[in-house]
Amino acid sequence: MRAFVLTGPGRAAVQDVAAPVAGPGQVVVDVERVGLCGTDVEFFTGEMAYLHDGRAAYPMRLGHEWCGTVSSVGKDVDGSLTGLRVTGDTMLGCGRCRRCGSGRQHVCERRAEIGIRGGWAGALAEQLLVPQTALHVLPERIDVVAGALVEPGGNALRAVEAACLTAGDRVLIWGPGSIGLLAAAFAAAQGAEVHLVGAAPESIAFAGSLGYEHTWTAQTLPELPFDAVIDATYGPDVPRAAVELVEPGGRVVLIGIAGRPSIVDTRALVLKDVTAVGVLSASPGLAGAITRYASGAVDPRPLVAATVALDQVEDVLAGRRPPGAGAGPKVQVDPRR
């Protein structure tokens, strides 16, 4: 089969590789859509931390936001899965440790991550091997575009849930990229007043085009009481600003990962009685994202600017916008092209 293979920083090619074969407890998925994200870019540039601590190594196959149809199943797998459209969890725990036993396989020390960590080949290929335990069957109402947005949606939903918002609360979401805009959609769906802060005029304008009235830069942000602040950026200075901006007794949610350490005065957390929460992985939020997409409460599809073929992936990871792309932050790949 054809697959996008990253061989080193800035070096990649579409190659013919062996097609996967489902072993016990596994399925093979015919991939229909894959989303590209900032993590993929970090692997392409060589900046991703896992490359430097031995948890990932070139050559590698990216792709952890995906959906497709089950084409074959291994031993001890329910054959009725064949032909169903699915997506899946990125985090594959060892299944034996205390964390996995308590439902926290996404922080298992020995976990693999599809397309990211531990050598598990990702979805930028015609087919993908996945454990049955990682699968989520998609309702018919969720098409392939939304299906490949379940993984980032699960991350964003977890961030909103960590903010503990109720109807009428005011939330500030810093970073109108894919995760930030999905978080805005989930927060708005439950009645929160959403404010978005961005740096690029294009991203702020796109957020406004989705119907968000309260869009700001850091310089124009008004002095308002925010019940929660969600940091969905790569900015090392944003966590400090979030703690300053949130109301006493409020919540700061950190889902973005900066390239260098952030400095936060923990005295401010204590004196303001602020709860700070870190969010890693969509795992506990996947089912909720699917439910909200299927109900129509949240439609993630406007975020997709373009869909490209495998041989265009390298250009996108290098920062080149696909010809004719829309204004949204997300580019998807159809490996069948």
C-alpha cells in the first residue's frame, strides 16, 4: 500500500510499504480521512520532544486524527465490525499497569501512540492497524470529514469540561486554532459566553465568520471577569496571563504545549484560589465528541480548509497552503487519492 513516510527532519516521501495484517484483537481500517495537526509539524521539523527522549524515531508514519472503514478483523474480534465506519483512540496503553486498570491508559508510561510514539504506524496511509479496544464506531450522521475531527474534538471537549462551565459563564479561549475553535463550539453549545484571543488577523477574522462576536487580540482584550481561561496556544507566556485574567475561584485549563517552560507565580494560584488543570489526550473525551457531533450540537466541518492527497502532505507540513484552500485552520488528507 501507499504511505507517507517521514525519514528525517524536513525529509519525507510517499512509499510503497507492506499492508497491515490484523493479529489477535486487532482490525485493519481502510483510511478515508486524516487530519494534520501541529504535532505532525513538530515531527516534520524535528522539534518534537519524543524524537529527543527516544520515544519516537525516524523513519516514522504520522497520522493520529482519522476515520475509515473496517476492512478485516483478527482473531477474537467481532466480525460484525467489518464494513463499519470508525475512528479510534490515539493512546494505546499496555493494559497491565495500575493506570490502565483505572481507565487512564492515555497516561500509561509504556503506552504507544498511533502515528506519534512507540513505533505504531499512523493513518497517513491507505490502511491502518488498530486494536479493537481503541475503536469508536461512528453513527451514520457523522461523515468522513467530521469523523476525522473526533480526535481533536475529544481534546477540546475535555478542556471545556475541565473549565466546569455552566450556562451564562464567561470563558476566554486563547488561541483560535483547531482546538481553540472546537473548544469554543463546545462551550457555546452549553450556553457559555465565549471570548477568543488570537494573534493573526486571519484567524481572528475566521473566528468571527463562525459567529463568535467577542474576538480580540491581547492588546484589545477588554477588562472583564472571566470564569475560566483555556490556553490552546504554543505561547509560553499565556499561562501566566491566564492566571492573571481568571476570576478568583475560577479555573485555568492548559491544553497547549509551549516549546519552552512557562513561568507561573504559584502564589497567584493560591491567593486567588484558582484551579489549574492540564489536559493530555482526547481519550476520555472521544465518546462525548461523537455524541455532540451526531446530535448536531457541534458541527466541526467548517474548520476544514482543504483536503489533499498523500503526495501533498509534505508541502502542508512545510507550511505551504494548498491552492484554493479556505480560511479554516485544518487540512485533511484523503489517502485514497
